[in-house]
Amino acid sequence: MDRAGLADFLRRRRELLRPADVGLPDGLRRRTPGLRREEVAQLAGVSADHYTRLEQARGSAPSDGVVAALARALRCDLDQRDHLFHLAGLSAPPRRAGRHVRPGLIALAGRLVDVPVCIYSDLGEVLWRNALLAALVGERDIRTGRAGNVYWRWFTEPGARDLAPEEDRPRLSGAHVSDLRATHSRRAGDRDVTELVRDLLERSAEFRELWERHEVAVRRSDLKTFLHPEVGPIHLNCEVLLTPDEDVKLLAYFPVEGTDAAEKLELLRVIGTQDFRTNA
């Protein structure tokens, strides 16, 4: 690990970014250029103390997940991401599939401020989401590892389904499995895919039953209802945009016409600064 090099690279990348580049308000007058350390930490989903220690060339070595999150927060391209991994003493992830999101895709998603938007990996890992999506699901911070994996949480955490109507849950379970089956077929033999499927087969009888059906389908659209504890049910059309390699997907949720979803989303934009604790 090149502590001094890592600290210098993080500081230089942070100073190059403006709040508007990452979807943050300018706020009060800034004494130094670029983002504040706590803003980078918030974007990456790590503690401000941990990030500060990295930028000061001290503290513990970051994990793969933390480095990947910092690369996204600092809007690194693939070459810069790989350099960041090397400075941290880690092997860079494969380029054909992984957790990296191109800065341009995040910039595009960041402009969709009036609808909930999130970006997933092909394994169901939440990589980025806007403030409205965070307010919709009641979670501000993006979790790392299995705790941030949509498929894993759906089949292993009882509270992960609370936002979905009970009658929709069997359909959503089937859609999750068929979507993961498509990734498994496309990336057969990749360690991260095989390990996730293996662990889900061990942990969830429901997943095992659905997996044995061999249904394969990449989800490109869906109709979803979110049961929000503050504003009630919100009916949304989900459109899924895939990158050319299908390793990253952008999900945008639009109000269903003829419902009050648009008004409820606007209300969430207003009250979204409150600290919702509902599991999603």
C-alpha cells in the first residue's frame, strides 16, 4: 500500500470536483476548492473519520469495497479506478464486469432529480442512488457487501420485503431469480457470481425452488408499488437501462398515469430530509 500516494491522489481528485458535479448543493462559501472530506465520505458510504485518515496517510488499509466506493464518489474513470486500487495495494477488478460506474452514467442519473433513480451491478449490488430513491426506500447510506445486495437481502432478511405489497412478492421473487440466472449464464464460472448463487441456495429454500425452474430473463421494465410509511402506496413504472456489457443497470421509476404517484413523489422530495428508518 502506497499510503502517501493514495492520500495525495484522493486529495487531488476531491479538489477537482465541484458539489454540482456530484449532485450536491454549493451551500455556504467554501474556504478550499472542491468537495469537503465529509462529502466524499457521505457519497462513498464510509465514515468521515475513515476517509480523513486515508487522506492523511494513516489508519487501516481500505477494503476492496471501500476503494470501489471511493472511485465512484470521486468520479474516477476506469484508468483512475485501477490506479486507486494499486495505490491501496489491491488488485483492480476485471474491466468487463464489476462495481465501477462510468462518471457519465452517474452524471446522467444525477440530472433525473424528480424521479427515483438507482444504479445496480449485474449481481444486484446498489452502487448509487439519488436522494429521492433514498427517501422512497428509507435508507440514506449505501451498504457494502452482501448487506447492500438486493437479491441477498430479499431472500435472507425478513424486513427487506416490507415496502412491497404481499400479493406482489412472489412475482418479484421470481423476477429476481430469473434476472440473476441471466447473469449467471452470461458470466458462468466467475467467482463472484458462483459464490452469491451458492450462498443463496444454502440460505433460502424459496430461492432454491425458484432457481431449479431455470427461468432466465433480464428485467428491462416492471410495474412496482412501494408501501411508504409516510405517504402510503406509490405506483411506479420501472424502466431499466443496461450498459453495453450488461454489467451495470440504471433503474428509473416514473409515476403511473392515473394515480397520485407524482404528487407523493413531490411530497417525498420535500420531506425526504427526514431520517426514515424503514428497512428496504
